[in-house]
Amino acid sequence: MKKNLILVLNCGSSSLKFSLIRQDNGETLLTGLAERLLSEQASIKIKYHGQAIEAHLLRPFDHEAAITKLVEVLVTHELNLQIFAIGHRVVHGGENYSRPTLINDVVKKSINDLSKLAPLHNPANLRGITASEAVFLDIPQVAVFDTAFHQTMPEKAFIYGIPYALYKDHGIRRYGFHGTSHYFVVQEAAKKLETPLNESSFISAHLGNGCSVSAIKNGKSVDTSLGFTPLEGVMMGTRSGDIDPGIIFHLINQLGYTAEKVNHLLNKDSGLLGVSGLSNDCREIEEAWLKDNNPRAKLALDVFCYRIAKSIASFSASLTSLDALIFTGGIGENSNLIRQCITEQLSLLNFYISNDKNKSCRFGQAGHINADNSRDILVIPTNEEWVIAEQTSQLLSKKSGKEK
Ligand code: ADP
């Protein structure tokens, strides 16, 4: 049987997302999401050719149970023997991994060692790798790192204004995340504008639960808003983004917070959720503002959009020209309101939105949303799974080419 499929696994601390993608034409055959793993509410949803398949998780409702269910579905549809490789999303690759990498014991040890830089993500990613190795014996497994794309940032962009020894001795520097998404959307944007990627200049705003803005020159990341951890930069769903670090000392010294409580506050209780007091979900906050005129919902959206607009404007220091501003991610792809609110604050950079085009580019529809007198503004739905599949395939083709 021809082996032509790549399985992409994205293992989070309580979730597992997966996609089965054809290597030859990039078609996605099967997608799935297991959520709230390790709890009684755990669930799994699988779609094959866009149609939902009935599937139930078995105890102990963990990542292994989700992978076992996935394998069962693959076997039922005779897909398991067609799998050529497995690509894993790994959040932190530190400075050692600027490329997709074939997973072996050394790579697994590095991913584990890097857990100190991404304690929520890397252990979960490793768990997915181990669970997948246990069932997909003899199938090559590849790690595609979220940080890799940003390894091209110059030193001036990744060094913090703190003693240099902390970088040299402890790796404290800016790494950036969402690399696969920024990489994907600039490729698509360059195609859309018919500009050679290696002569292009973009600012891309990935706005989902996590949010980041990146400056990308000639197809390479030159700066990005997320830093040492995915907490820096713009405000997000539950993460604060940039704050005065002095607030942390005030919380600890004056208000009696522990370090753990501060960590929780800034990662889980802040952002849209913290300011609105309602939800981390952009749709719910938009509704509370538009339908109920809720002032805290309006404030949360105002702060969110203003901070993103400031971040976009700040990247004009990283580029000498600009082909387009790109919106992507769940919010960037769907919320015409947020896109309008952000771009209204960027008229000095000659960004003006077309209301009609802005309303029509939603729910998977890509396209221009700028007015005629504006610089280009594009909406491009991201596809991180496709990038992981493509990079996995490329790595293994190169390897097999060399071995021939
Ligand atoms: P993740 O970072 O977890 O991958 P997504 O990219 O899926 O997240 O983005 C999730 C966010 O997108 C949520 O805040 C959600 O409210 C928002 N979102 C999705 N659809 C819409 C919509 N139609 N309008 C506004 N926001 C939306």
C-alpha cells in the first residue's frame, strides 16, 4: 500500500489536536480534537472527509486514550498503513532547533530539558511524542518547533535590557512563538500579492487565544512580540502581555502574592478575561458590548485593540518597507470588529479599512480588506497543521534523498 499520509499531532496539557494530511496535494482527510483530557468531562471529536465520526474516549481519559481512539478510527478506515510520518508540534526548541528535526532520544531529552522554558507546553508535547511512538512503531516522528521560525531575529531584537550573562548562562532571551502560523501566512500573502517572498516585507498579527505580532522581511522573522515565554507582548485571552515588571514586586511585597499566584494571575486570569471580568472568548465579549452595552466588555476590547495597534506600529522600526498587514488566527480571521478597531488606530501608517470587504472576509474567506487609498491589509486563514505536514515531508524527503 502506498504510504502517502502524514499525521500531525499537537498535544497540549489537556488537549490533543490531530490532522491527517496527504503528502502529495496537502489535502486534509481527517481532523480531530480531544479536549478536557484527564477530567470526567473529557471528549473527542473526529471528522473524516468533513463528516463527524462517532467516537468516545475510554478511561482514564488521558492523551494515550485519545491516541488509542484515533488509531482505532484509522484502522477502521484502513488509513493506518498509509501513514508515512508523524509531525509533532513542539512549542519550545530553544536556540538549538531552528529547523524541523527527526525525533530520537537526544531530541527528546532536549525537549524535556527545555521544559524549564515552557513548563505548560513542552512536557505535554513530549507526552504526545511518547504516546505516539508506543503505537506507531517504526514510523518516523518529526518535531516542528514553534520557536524555530524566529531564530532569524537579530541580536538587537532578542536581547533583553538585563545583564548579558543571564542570556549566556541561562538562555534568558526573546524566542517568539506561533512561528508556523506566521511562516504560513507570509507565504500565502506573497503569493496573493505576486511578490517574491525573498523581496517581501510583512507585519502579521496572529490573534487567537494567544496573540502575537511579527515583522517578517524577505520571508524571515526579524522581530516578534512574544518573548522568553508566551506571556510577553500584546494582551491575549487570559494572558496580560506586557506589564511593568514592578507590578510583580508590588503584588509580592505589598499584597502578599506568592510567585505561583502571580504566575497564575498573569497567565490565566488576565487579558480579555481579566479586564472584562466576563470571558476570555472574544465572541462573548463582542456580544456583551454590542448587545448589552457592557462598559467593561468595551474597555477590554479597547485595551486589546489599542495594544495590538501599538505593537503593529512599533514594528515599523524593524522594516524599511511594507507590502501588507496580515490578520490571522481565530480572532484575526473572523472578527471584522476587532480588525476595524485596530486599523482605525493606524491611519498614520496609511492603513484604512473597507467596511464591505472587511465584513465579507470571515469564516475561512481570505482576501484584501483595505480601502482603495490604503496600504494592503490581508486576511489569511492560518494552517499550522499543513506547515507541520509540509516540513515533516520535506525533512524526510531530504533524508531519503541523501541515503540513496
Ligand atoms: P487558539 O489560539 O487556541 O488556536 P483560535 O485561533 O482558535 O485559538 O482563536 C480563538 C479565539 O477566536 C477566541 O477568542 C474566539 O472567540 C475567537 N473567535 C472565533 N470566531 C470568532 C468570531 N466569529 N468573531 C470573533 N471572535 C472569534
